[in-house]
Amino acid sequence: MKTLRHWTLPTFVLTAGAMLASAVEPSRTEARIGLDKWTYIHADDSREPSAGKQRGDFGVDVADVNGDGWLDVASGPYFYRNPGADMTKAPWPRVTLPSDPETGRRLDAGLLFSVTGSGPARDILAQALPNIVWLHAEDPEGHSWSAKVVAHMPAVRHGNGRTIELAQIVPGNKRPDIILSAGGGTYLLQIPAKPEAGNWPIMKITHTDHDEQKGIGIGDIDGDGHLDLVLGVGIKLPHVEWWRNPGDGSANWVRHSIGNTVNAAKMLEATDVNGDGRLDVIATDSENEDSHIFWFEAPADPVKGEWARHDVGRGYNGLDSLCVADMNEDGLPDIVIGETKDRLRLVTYENVNRGKSWNEHLIDEGKESHKGALAGDLDGDGDLDILSIAYFGFKDLHVWRNDNGRAQRTQ
């Protein structure tokens, strides 16, 4: 859930207890916006395939690079400047990013951020594993970028890791930490005081014997004030677990079980679905023509208690895209998913009555989402738009502008 940054700690997503007040006590006016009015924008139709294969890249993120209030995009080997206005001017202005300065390999950009933790997002983290590359905008508009290898981690079966997230993992850090999925586990990358010197500290904090823990959910599961991780066990396996942050900056993370999906667990997010002050887990599974969406309800004791699994939806052919956000502005987290095969649907599940039921809203179909369904206020009008990239339809960058308007709240 890249747009709801773990660096800025959105209240209904990340932390337990008092910081969940906005989810526990949503607006009593029941003010909400609709979820059925959208304008599709074909922002790019000429993206090149990933290096060495006719498939798409995994990286995609949005942030405001030039400070104009419009969210720009970094994805694969490209940086896109949001054209502004109604965003329909297509294709969006595109800059091809530099290659890996050591190997010449094409980069997969997956994180658009500020290396200082504040100000315009003029930095990109990209992969050409085992190399991790930091790119910095050499001008305010992102016309050109410098590139430097800053760390290394193992490649996965399909090359680059699936997920990169920004978060405040280590207490006291003045700069954000970065979480990455890689071969054999999940890694914590830290930004040093002088990032231009290279050699950013990196360490492995979780382990799998099954290639990669693809989806990464982040949140304070046990309420101790430190952000924990929610992960799948590994490729093609259904088990979901959470890893406890030791809170001291060490690699001594401890694994705890949550439960199983039906098919291979894929994308994961931590959020308070039912407003009880505990972080629950939303999961998709995949690798099947009947892929599911579930939410696991957190017990009072997330270590010893049993996590109850609840159904949200099913019948999709591949669910590699998941975002959790308050799409209708009622104070409760909703779910956005994108389908990889067959009907290629983009769907929002509206959280009704605190997770007891979910209203399905079909936004569009016939357009693939893979590592997409990314919600963010692209045009700065206060509601959440959606962006997707694709794996098989790698040429495309999809944008759906939210035309539902803002909720009108009364006291």
C-alpha cells in the first residue's frame, strides 16, 4: 500500500491503541463518497518489457517530485511527470532512467521518496539484483537522474524482488528505513547520513526457504510501538505469518503464525478492519483461477491467540495487486484489487459495518493489473485515484481518475 506511507504513519493502517482513533471512531455523519464514477486514462502504451523476457517489471510508486501538488510516477526503467489539469493528456511525459552504473543492466524502479525523509521526492530506489541502485534527480523536474549502487542482496527466481516499502523500522532514525523482498527473505536497508558515499547498511531480518516473501504488510501488530512485518512463507505456499520487530535495530526478528489462504498467499496489508484497535491482515491468494481475498481478524493476543479468517471475495484469476485505503472517506479501510488474467478486473470492496460485509464495486475490466491497483491522490483534489502496471500487458501504464467527488461532512 505504497501511497499510505509507513514513514508518515497513517492512523488507521499502522499502529494499535490510541493512534487508531480515526478508525475506531469514524465520522458519525456516515458521510461517504460513491465508488462508481471513474475516468480511464491510458498514460503509456509503449513500455518496454523487462530485461531478457517479454514480461513487465515489478516496480511502481507515486510521489510529488517537483512540488506542484501532482503525484508523479516511477516504474520499471521510467519516470513519468504527471501532466496535471485533468490528467488526460497522454502519453504522460516520460524519462528513461539510467542503467545500473556497474553492470549496464536496465533498472526496475520501485520506490519514489526523499532520501532525507522530508521535502520533494527526488530520489528513486531501483533494482538490478544483486545490485540496489539509488537514483537522484539532478533537476527539480526530474529530466535527468544520477545513479549509484548503494547495496546488494540476493536475486529471486524471477530476477528482482517484488516489493519495496518505506517505513520507520529502527527507533530514532532521522531518515526513513526501506524494506525489500529478496531471495531467501526480507531485508532492511538504512540510509546513512551521507548517502552519496554509498555502502548503505543492509541486513536480512526474515528468512524463507521458499524463494521470496513477495507481499509485505507493515504495522504495529503487538502494540509495542514498533512496526512489524506481515509476510507469506514463500512462493506457492498458503501460509501467512507476522514477524515481530525487536525494536533495537537488530536482525533478531521473531516469526509468529497467522493462518492460511486457500491458494498461494500473495499480497498482504495490515490495517484495522473492524475498528477494535487491533491491526488485522488483508490477504490475496493467487496462482489459481479461483483466487481469493481474505481478512484475518487479530485476536487480543496476536502471538498465542487464533486469527479468524473471513471471506471478502473470490473468483479472480490471479491477484497480484492489492491496496488498502479509505476510498469512500467513511473512516474505514476499503480494499482495491486488480486481476492478472481473464477478465482483468479492477474492483473496490467497500468495508460495510466494520468488516461484517463488503460491497463490490467494479471499476473497470479488460485492463491488466500486476503490482498495481495503487491508490493515491494523483491530481490533488482530495480523493484517491488508482494506477496500475501490467506483467503480460507490459506496454501499458493505466490510470483511473476518481470522479466521485469529496464527502460533505457535518458535525
